[in-house]
Amino acid sequence: MTTEIDGKQTGVLDRSRLALQDDFLRAAVRFTADRLRGKKRIATESLGNWETWRERGMQIRSHTVANLDYYLAQFTENVEAAGGHVHFADDAAEAAQTVMNILMEKQARSVVKSKSMVSEEIGINHLLEEHGIEVVETDLGEYIVQLARETPSHIIIPAIHKNRRQIKDLFTEAGGENLTTDTKTLTAFARNTMRNKFLRADVGITGCNFGIAESGSVVLFTNEGNADMVTNLPKTHIVLMGMERLLPAFADLEVMANLLPRAATGQSITTYMSVITGNRRRGDIDGAQEMHLIVLDNGRSRQIGDAKMQSVLNCIRCGACLNVCPVYRQIGGHAYGSVYPGPIGAVLSPVLNEGEKYADLPYASSLCGACSEACPVKIPLHDLLVHLRQRHVEHGHTKTMERLAFRGFKVAFSRPNRLNLAIKMARLGQKALVRNGHIESTLGPLKGWTAGRDAPTVAKQSFHDRWRTLQSELQTQHNHALEPKAERGGDVE
Amino acid sequence: MKRTEFLTRVSARLGRNGVPGDSPARDVVGVPEFWSQRELSERERVDRFRDNLVNLGGEVHLVSSVDELRDALSEVLGSLRIMRVGIWNDRELQELVNPVLESYEVSTWGIEPASAFVDMDLGITGAQFGVADTGTLVLSCGGGRGRSVHLLPPVHLAVLRASQIKTRLGEALQELSSHLTEIDSYVHFVTGPSRSSDIENDQSIGVHGPAAEIVIVVENL
Amino acid sequence: MESYRDEHEHEEGHMMKVSLFVTCLVDNLYPQVGEAMVRLLDHLGVEVDFPQAQTCCGQPAFNSGYVDEARASAKTLLDAFEDANYVISPSGSCTGMVHHYYEEMFADDPKRVRQAVDLADKSYEFSQFLVNVLGVTDIGAFFPYSVTYHPSCHGSRLLGVKDEPLQLLRNVRGLELIDLPYDTDCCGFGGTFAVKMGDISTAMVTEKVSHVRETGARVLVGVDMGCLMNIGGRISREGEQVRVMHLAELLYEGVQAGVSD
Ligand code: SF4
């Protein structure tokens, strides 16, 4: 995470400046986002009634979150009944410690992982490396990001910002010989490297797309097949799950299986959907002998009961909101400086982490609503962003200048005559700045605007001022126009 | 206890004293009616299954007798120059295909050691269901139906009866739902070959899982 | 020019009356847009009234998190339009604000809630009113230029104004309508966002202008002056020769040309 530039704490705007200068990054993000948008459109159209499906998705997720205590109890009991071990973690540190404890007990030397945003959230890789445990990301994109010592810049396509030349260099450094930039060659290198890791690893760590309460099953949606190796080849399987990722029943999984892949990558279903219920049964020869489920809160339960924010827990982490976001499109994922980027990240990061660190993220949005429109479970993301800005104001965290400005707004805009006066003053004030009928000056409070755009000037006469004249002009025309009608005997006002 | 503390906190946020004893009332469950009420004939299901799987780069052979099944299998094995074959320890499946496998090096799950399956060229399995809507195979793994048989080799071949092909995913899920206590610890829904688009959104096949998915659908059996 | 009014008056038996919600931006920066609207509505036989007590929908404050400040300004609208039959604005964003947030914003005050619900029920964006209420899609305009249309986010997403402006444009004689690539992508305006996150906003509008340029159109038209101010400001900075117009301005100019034609 690049929350520091030259050792200084920075905000999303500073970080995005770096991104905005990176033409490759922006081209790569646009390219992939466009592909995904197009594929999503085709996939949702083929389903028909996409809106009805979204409505379903929203209803099912809302119901689950509104009864999360019940379903969480049912789910975890069923996991245990199927032979799994369940751990609860209040925060990231506790979850990471729980993982460590299991690894210590198993005397694990090497760990294979499949993509899991929760594992990023608890920063587990770092901790494992500190303890001298080898940890390998096995999803191709995650592996690339890991070799580059970076974090994912997209929740579905972690290496969206890397090109094939960079990837070839990374793979060469990792021991690849005679590699070309050809996708096939690069993929083959990853496959061969990973095979050995899978077979040797002591523990596999995965996330969890959905937990099915009625059965205690963990469901994973993947395309590469790495998650199935991670779950089945090592002796121990650890599942990291955000506490809200549940569905009441298998019937509901059918809805999500239709929504998630379409929204995420425009597929009608992912290549693999793996339903894992506890550990291997007596008589099974492969599959993990021990399964540990870690249920993470880390700020999630705080959103329950907040009428507005509760819906953020409906998120199924499909990434659709990133792909349509015009801000993400310009600045990419790292500029957000948080584990979760894009619109969902701008909502989730500040609520999962209290304090000032991510407080500026809700402002990194033009509130265009593309995210809300794309979201397969109808989370009103742009409303939540405004809601977070309101919280920020209520807690007195906004800048003094801004507060004064809006106090001025209140005074001026609560009475038309006051507004009139304010406008007159503005008209006077702008005089020094006007060139060729608009404002180009890049100084002053509007510099964010004028650095890249000309600004209009306040009109000589406002509409309020013009109204009387306009009205009487139209009236005269009417009277004029009505005369011939009177002859026809028309009765018009 | 941690669990109680954790759940109580959630209940409190939801405005109640503890986890409710009764399951919550629901007015909306599962897919919209227009989706579940569709009815397709077996012919339509088979065709849709094939079309969808082929679209994703899978291979589907429709056969209508045991002899045809064996011919198709032997053609596949021959054309791919397969030498080592892994197979589920499943009587019915084995009876269907064994005559073809005589000239191959065959490892049967549970008979040969699991480590042998790392080096198979092709894995043969049955499947519990097919799903027409998506071209999906449902593999419920346990006992003789080892997971590694279809996960590890570069080619996966499944034998499926036409009558096992359901219209939609939900029918297969319904089956799990109605046998909750007997659910295998691993049920794998497989749709086409393994793929990734992580390098410049350029799709590549056979990343970690099999690069080829071949299904022989047997009709009238 | 009388023909429309004649028809309309005969149908309705009396003139339809609407109130203009001019929006603060048009009021003070682009009054000619308000004027074009009034003249067009008048041309269609609709009587327009302009309650003077209105200021602003409150969106600049609301979107920045200042609800109390937004409320102060929103109240002027609730009062100004208390007796109106229809409230027509040149902005999908401002009308969208009324539709989606007023009721909730005044939730603590039953009287204001009633006013808010009532106002939302009778509020329309300009093109929405023409097409869906008046049933007018061909306004008899002539405008012999190539035009591309930018659908503003709030108008199209919050308020659902999607096809109305296009229907009106398609019926303008002489007008060549060219699709704008990535039309639904935000132009980067977003109110205070454009100032607060100026660099990001500029990158967004630069991409938008590059798409406008790709169309080769002489005119960019829209139904929201916030977005047009933003795109127009960038067009002007880049020295592009594209005319930026509100739909009402274009139609009014076209009607005048249509009459003399
Ligand atoms: S907020 Fe919605 S669109 Fe964004 S990741 Fe979550 S589910 Fe997907």
C-alpha cells in the first residue's frame, strides 16, 4: 500500500497524481475494464430480466444480514457438525494470530493460498514471512502481484495494472528460464512452479465467497483451479471468511451463482464452483484432514443496525462497481491506498477502519451512480458515500474553510434576496479574473477547477433579474396573437 | 466463550437479546419463478448442455450405446496419445469403459496410491449431474470418487447419462439441500477447462486445473 | 408558430400552467437557458410562472455532507412551489435531488415531508415534461448541424431520463445526431468533487472531451448545465471549436429557424 510518498502521509488525491502520470497503468485499466463491461452486458442480457435478478440478490442478501446472528449460529454449528473447527476473530490482528496458532501447531513450513481479500485485510502474508514460513499466492494474478511485492489493485483482477513484459521479468527473476512474453509460456511457467508448491505445502488458505447456513458449506468461485488444489492437497485447510458472507440455503446460492460471475467477469458461471463441507470423510483418500474456519468481524458488526450502512454488508465482492467507475478508471486501485479499491473500497475502508486514515476516500467520487447501477445486489453506493461525508461533517472532521463556506451557503441560499446580494458581490469580485468572457486563472479557491478547465462568469443579469421583462414580453405577444382568434370566436383565457 | 460473545454482539446490533431460536420467516427464497418454471425436454437439455460446454472450449460426444461410448473413448485416447489413465473406483463406470482401457496404464483411485495420480495424462470420472443452462458437470467426490482424479491431470473426461442432465443449476443444488446429512465433503461444479485472464486480459486455458474437458453423453441408457 | 398552441388549447380547453424551477446554476451563470425554456414552453401553449422565492435544491451542500445547510436552501423550494401544478427544471440532477432525497431529508417534520412528497410528484426535468407529460416529441425545429448528446448521470440514473432528449433531437430537421462513445461515463463534474479532487476530475473530463472530439460533431448538447459547464470549460481550455448547448437552447434556436424556414 502506498499510503506514504517520500515518507509523508498522503491522501487519495496525492496518490492519484502518481497514477495519473502513469499512462501504461491507465491504458491497462481502461482496456480491461472495457472488456469486462462489454462481457458483462452480453452476459446479463442473455439472462433476461437482469433487474429482477438484482432485486432477488438484494432481497436475499438483506434478509441474511438482517438475521445474521441466526444464520451465523446455524452455519458455524453445521461446519462443526461436518468436522470443521470454527474460530471467531474480532479484528484483523486476532484473525492473523489465529492463523499463526494453527500453523505453529501444525509446524507448517509452507503455505499455499488462493485469492482472498480477507487475507489481504488481515495482512497475513507479511506475518507469515516474518515467521519464516513460505507463503505462495497461487492465483496467477495474485502470484504476479506477490512477486512484484505489491498489493492487488482490483478485487477480481489483482494484476490489472501489469503488462506482459513486466510479468515476464518477474517470472524470470523467480527462476523462469528462456521465457517469452507469450501468455501461454507465462501461464505454463506458473502452472509448473505451482504444481510442486501445491504438492509440498503443509497448509492451504482460501477465502470464502459464500457460506451456506443450512449445510455449513463453504463455496468458492474460481476459474483457474488453484483453489481446488489449495483446498484438497495440503493436510490442513484454513478458510478466512468475513462474518457477513452467508446465504441461508442452497436455493439462494443459485441466485448468486447467476449474479456473481456475470457481474464480475461477464461469465454465465465460473469454471469452478467448489462446495466444501467440513473436512474429508472417513473413507476419503484426499481432501484436507482438518478444516479451520475463521470468522472475521473487523468493523463489520458496527455497520449492522445503521439503517443506511447496513447494506454495505450485502456486497458479494464482484468488482462490477470498479469496472464501471470513472474515477477508478483514471487512477487505478493503488491510489485508494486501501485493501479494497474503487467505489466499494471508498465505502468499506473508512467504515472498517475507524479514524482518519481513509476519511478522504468517500470524496473520491463524482457521485455519478454508475456503481449503484452496476451492483448486482443493488447497494446504493453513491448514497453511502454521501452518508459517510455526512458522518464526517457531523463529527466535525471537515476543514474550517469548508465549514465556513457552507455556513455562507446556508445564509445566502435560505433567502432569495440574500442570494441576490451574494451574487452581486460575486459579479464584482470576479471582475479581476475574467478574460475573454471566462475565467482561466489558476489561483484562488477554485484552482482545482481552473487548473484544467475554464470557468464561466456570473451572468450580467440573473434569470431572477430578467424574469419581469421576459414575462411582459411574452404577455404582449400573446395579446397580439389572440386578436385574430377572437374573430373565430375561440374562447381562450 | 468467544462464540457466544461474538454472536451476542451481532444480536445486540440487530436489537435483540440473543440469537433467535426459530428460523427467520422468509418471503423470498431462491431464483425468480420464471426461471425455475422453465421446462425443457431431454433432447433440448442435451443440446443446450453441449452447446454451452463447446462454447467454452469443452468437447462433447453424444453416443447412444455402450459400443458407441467405447468407440468414442478409444478415439479420444488415441488422438491425444494418452498413456496413463486415472479412474474413479466406481463399478458402473469401470464396467462401461474397462474394455477400452486394457491397452493403457490404468490407475484406479483407492487401489493405486494417491501419489500415482500426479502423473496421469487423463482422468476418467462419472458425474452426478450435468447442467444444461451452463454446460456444467457436478462431481460429488468421496470414497472411490477421488478429487485428484479430475483435478490433477491435464485432461478430464467424464461419462454422463443424458437423463442426468438437468435444466438449471438449482436442480443440482436442490439435490444437495434435500440430503444435507449425506453431503460429500467436496462437491465440484466444473464448467469447461481451467482458464485465466490475468495476463492483460488475454485468456489462457489450463492454468492449474485441466486444459481439456471432454464429456461423453450417453443417450438411451 | 401558433399551430402548437392552437392544438394544445383546443385539447385542454385552457392553458396548462407550469412553474419554472430555474436552478441556481442557470439562474446566475446561464440565464439564457432558462429563457429558452420559457420561450419554448410558451411556444407550446404552456403558461409559465416563476416563483421568486426559490434559490437552490441544496445539492451542493447535501452532497458534501452538510444536510442542515442543504435543508435551509431546500425549504425555499418547498415554499416557492407549494401551489404549483407542475415544476419544470432544466436539470435532471436538481430534479433528481428533489425526487430522491427531500422526503428523507425532512423526515423529522411531517409538514415538510408532505410538501416534499408533493413536490417530488409534480417535478419534472424539461425533456421529461415535454415528452411524457405534453406528449411532444417533434417540436418543429430546424437545426442543420451535427450534434452529439451527453446524458448526464443524475438525470439518466437517478431520474431515469434516458430516451426523452434523444427523441426530441431525432425529430429536429436537418440535425445529424452522432452517438457519443462512452456516453454514459461521467464527465467528472460531481459538484464540489471537481474542485476538491480537481486532478481526477480533470482527467475524467479530458477523456470525455476526447470522445466528443472523436464524433466530429459541431455541437455538444446536454440537459444539465453542471456537466456542460465542466465539459465546456475543458473544450474551451483545449481550444476546441465545439459549441456547447443545453437542449432547450438548441430546440429554441431550432424553432426560430423552423419558423423562418
Ligand atoms: S458493492 Fe456491489 S458491485 Fe461493488 S463489489 Fe460489492 S457487490 Fe460488487
